[in-house]
Amino acid sequence: MLSLFFANKPTCITTIAPSHLFHKGSESDCQFDKNYKGESNPGCNNYVLIIQDKEAYPDDPDVQLASNADYLLNLNNGYFKQTPNDDDPPAKSGWKYVPDVFLSGSVHGNERVGPTSLIEMAELLASSAYCESLPRMRYHPDSPSSSSEEDEKNHDEILWKQEVMSSNMCRQSLEEKGVPSPYRQWLARLASTRRIVIIPAANALGYSQDRREENGIDPNRDFPFDIEKGNEGSCMQTIAGRSINELFRSHLFPIGLTFHGGMEVIGYEWGAPTYLNKDAPDAIAQDTIAEGYSRYANGFPSHRAYDFGTMNDKVYYVRGGMEDWAFAGSWDPDRVVQCTPSTFGGYDAEKTQYNNSTLRAFNMLIETSDIKEPPRSQLGKRTQPLISSDGAENGHIARNIRLALLAVDAVEPYVSIKGVEGIQFEDDVVPAVNQRAYDGGSYFETTKQVWLPRTDRRKSLLGRRTESESATISWTVGGSFDIDSTEVVYGPWDELPSNLAESTEGFYPSPETSKLIASDFRTIRFDGNGRSMWNKQGPSPKNDDNSTPFPMFEASIDLSMYPAGTKIAVFAKAKVDKAWSESKPNVGPSNIGSVSHIVNARTNPSYRATNAGKVIQGRENSWWYSAPVTLIVGSSKEANKMISQATTNNSPMTLIDGKVKAVHVNARRGGMDMGSMGMDMEGMSKDVMAERVMPKDETSMATAPSISSVSFLLVAIASLSVFAVGCLVILRRRRLLAHRIRMERIRDDEDDFNVDISEDGYRDDELENSGFGTHEEFTID
């Protein structure tokens, strides 16, 4: 019940009512859906689950189906002017630039792996995003000036502590299931920076009846691409096909997956007979992505990693296939027909007439398993769900969860600053917080802020400065495969506009901001290129301690020219996947160049595609920017005060030889007094403590006691050592016991997957009297 437990992320609707489609089947079909159909609507609903950050992008209309798609399709610039109500801010949160991802399961109703994989993936995304969103406020230990302010402060502090405790518990729970901090942050980023549209059982009737077809018609031959003339009545005959068509008409998908069964292979264009012996445009990108899917999904005993290649080579060609239609329907109009079916009262022919942007997606075919409903023993385990493995814990469900997550990641590149001067930030993208700060806020207020002492320009007798005047920045690049170049740019905040995004649509960074950064900011280039975690050679540069699977770049920036009090904005940026713009020699149709959203967004700065209010926009000079981080240049005279405040507030800081080098002054979970909260320090997840105080050398901040007797000191040290060793032994035994108990609980807690809808695990009868409406929940428990 994702919509119940994670209300700010998932939305569940059907394609039936808003698109004026019919229910399929009779009262005896889709019995698992009986609570939502209603007596007057026997048959099967087609449910759509949408994962998106509704709090960060409140002007996003969730999903736009036929009720308003026709209006939106007529807008030349794709600008969505109908905000949910008159009091909402204009549509400038940037929602229209949030990329859409399409995921479908069971286009053939008897192919079972897809639906379960997608729902399990959705739960993993939603739970990680919810956990990462806590606490939803920062703790401010300021002294109140009145009794009313004190009451308000006490109330806020109680709420803050409750949310911190909730965040600790859910983070520990995820870590026990094999989702440690770097992966949790990654999943939260995906949930908050993409709109993921999932139709788990596109052929709901076939799924209910355990049949391939819908009423005897194959939905994957029902799309208007490469159909022979005179057969216009043979497409869009099924509700499954029409549902998918409505989703593409009302979104702008750069990437998608459609899960099938009957063999084990990843297929992509071409699969149409017209191009039987041809490579598709953008084939290099498709080869690279498919290889990444195969490698991250991996194999398991008796099942190798997925083979991959064109559908014409690896599967067989078809007319009316969804994959080719989604890829080429907008730029190869000679292959597209307007459908005139007679089933279900007909279907408007204009709904299969597409603009120049709607159908340019990499929508790959995933043939998940040789057996269409594989046994439970081959589905894999829920523990360690994100680790690519070829062991018995992997399986058909486990590997396709990972494969789908890679698609969600690869839809768009991103850059993220991960740390400053030894402080590793405890969060990446914070769910429910819009980094664009479009509603009267400022980018400065939402940035991570790090205080660094500025050293006076006094020199020693040897002519050297007494301390370093630089700061090391670490960052990563994702959503890509090859990192062609990357660099850090920095300069004073007061040289930037108040809004870094474009003011009317929310595009980030605005052209004005990009030009100012290029002309006025200092640049530190990383020497060489890099590789993302999806690259077949592995991530590069690697993190020294292998604590994260993502590449980690570092650069040192010079602070010597900035006086105390200066606030410095730091950005990281990258260019990626440049080679994807190249073509293979045997492309059909020839001399057409790059056609897909995926390739053009990375390599064509002037590219702009619009549909249904959404926009895909090339980046100026192909640079992808991170959100900024703020460095506050302080005086070295403030160092003792900053140490005291950081210690009091448990703020993350870096010490070198007892001297403060950096303090993260606005960390979300700073200010946590562990003792007063009665928290179990041993039971806290590791990342809770990792960012608190990180001295580079083991130096004590306390003054050493004055002991006159050396022998007494030695005895005291020996006694303390024995006591410490005893405590460590006890703590270690407690940890081992707790770990065994946790692991046993996890193993006993339905660790394996299931694709049999006849079992109680995939029914929703418990909602019969819950009072929730038809379009509000999607039950998976």
C-alpha cells in the first residue's frame, strides 16, 4: 500500500476513467481488484503507479491523461498554465524539466516477472525517499526571547527529536536489508528527481486469466508502426495498447522498459521488418545501455547474465511492436498509420497522430526468463537488493529490480557535490525540498553551508604561510556511462542572480547564470576523464575506502583572495557520453543523425522537445551542473567559538592537530543530543555518526590531567586499558548477537519474492472497509 505509507511520493490512478477507456472482461475477471471496480463496472482496471516528489514540485499535475492532454498537446512551448488552484505559485518549480520514465509489465498477461519486479522496485524507492526526507526540519538551539517563543521552541524540538529517531530507525532497517547510506541516498535522489510512471500489468485481463492475449488479440502487435497499408483497423484494438498510448501522449519519455518472458535477452531497435538488416540511429548508445543492464542484473546459478542485441537479431521481427513505435513514431512518419479499430466502440484516429517529440524513447524489451512464471526458488532474495551478484541470492525478480533502477538513473545525467574538506555530507538530494527554491526562497538558503577559517596573510620566518588557504571539494557524476570532462567552478554569491534558475519555467541553471559562471568564476579542471558506476570498466576515480560504488572526483580550490565574511558558491559540472552522437555504418534510415531524447539531451546544446507540458532541453555547451554548495570564509579568531558551537550542536566538523578546518553549520541532523534523547548509540545506523566529528589526526580536544607521579599515571593507564578492553569485548559480543538476531529476523521475514497472485501476499482484501477511494492505493503487501 505504497500510497498510504509514503503519501508524498506515490500516486495510483487508472487509465480507464480519465482516458474514457472501457473495463475489460467480466465480473469473474480480476477478482483481486474487486474492491475497486464497483458493481457497475465489471472487468479489469488498468492501474498506473507514479513515483514522484509531489512536495518538491507541487505544480506538477501528477499524470495528464486524455482529459487535458489534447489542450496540452496544442501548446507550442509546452508551458503548463493550469496550476492546481489559483493560490499556487506559477509553474516555475522546474517540474516540466523533471524527466519521465516509463516502465511496463505484463503486456503479455502470462509473463509474470515484470509486475512483481516493478512493485518491489517502487517500494524500495518510496521507502528510501521517505527515510531520507527525515527530519523535515533543522534544529535551531537559539535561546527564546519570550515564554511563547520558548513553548514554540520546545514543541519544535520535540517534533525534531521524534523525526530524528524515526530517521535513525528506518535507516537502520534499510541498512539491515542491504541498503546502506550511499545507496539509500541514491534511491532517494531517483525518487525525487524523476517522475516514474509504472503500469505493472498493462494487460490486466490477460494477467487475471493467465493468458498471453487480451480477448484473443496480442497487445504487442497493436501499435501503429510498420503496419502494412490497409490494416489500419488492426491497431489500437486492445485496452492495453490504448492505455500505453495514452501514457505516451500525456508524458515525454526519454527511456522505458517493457518486461516480457519466454527467453532471457535484452532487445532494442530494430525489431521491424522494414529495417531487418539495419542498425538503428543511436545504436551505440543503445548497445552501451543494454550492456549496462545486463551486467548490473547479472546472472545466477543455471542462468547467465542477459544476452543483448537488436530484436531482429536476438528475438524476431514483428509489425506493430511497442518498442519500435515508442522509439521512432515521431521521426519516421512513413512507418506510422492512424488506427481505426472497431473494438470497444472504436478509438479516435487523431490519438495515433503524434507530434515531433512524443515518440523518441529508448524503450527496451526485457525478456526476463525462459519460463514465463518461474518457480519461487529462482526469483531471488530481498536482502542486498542493489548489489550485483551471480550467487543464489540473485534471481529473476532481484536482478530486474536493479535493471529497472539503472534505467531510472540513466534517464538524465546529474552531478552532486559530496563533501568539503573531509566532511562527507549526510544527504544528497533531500526529498520534499526543491533545490530551485522557486517560491520566494533563495538558493543560498537551501544550500549546504560549510564554514572555513581564513588564515591571515602572516608569514613565518621561513616565508611560508602558517596554514593552508585552500579547501578540497569532492563530487560525483551519475546518470551516465562515460564522463568526458568535469570541473569545479566557484566565486562569490553576490556575483550571481538571486534566482539561479530561469524565472518563468524553472530551467536550471538559467542562461544568465551559466554565462556569469563562465565569465566571472574561477575554474579547477579535473585532469583527465572518468567513468560512472555503469561503465563496463567500473567507476573511476574510485573512492579510496570503497565506501561508495560511485566515482569520486576531488579538486582543491584557493581561498586566499577572499576576505573573512565572503560567501562562496561552489558548483561541479560535467560533460558525458559524447561518443553516443556517433553512428554505426549500416544505419537505417540513413543520414538522419541522432534522433532519441537520451542522446540529444547529452550532446546537442540546442535540442528542445516538448509534449504535454514536459520539456527535454539540451545544456549550454553540454555542461550538467550540480546544485551549489556554500563556503563561508571565517576568521581564524572565530575558530574556538566554532569548535564550541559545533561540539554543543553535534555539527559535523573536520579537525587537524586540534585546529578546526571546516564546520558544516546547517547540517539537518546537527544539534542531536544523543544522551538526552535516550538513544541507543550502538543501535544507530553507521551514517548517523559518520559525519559528526571527523579529525584527520587523532587529537583530543580535552586538556590532559596534571599527574605528578609517573607511576600513578602508568597504573591509571593500565587500569583504563583493561577496563576499555573489557568494554570492547562486551560491546563486540552484543553487536554480534544483535547482528545474528537481525539477520535471522530478515531471513524469516518473507525474504523471497513471489509472482503467484493466487496467494494472500498479493491480495488486497484487507482494504475492503478502509474507506479509501478507487484511485488512491496500490496494494502490494
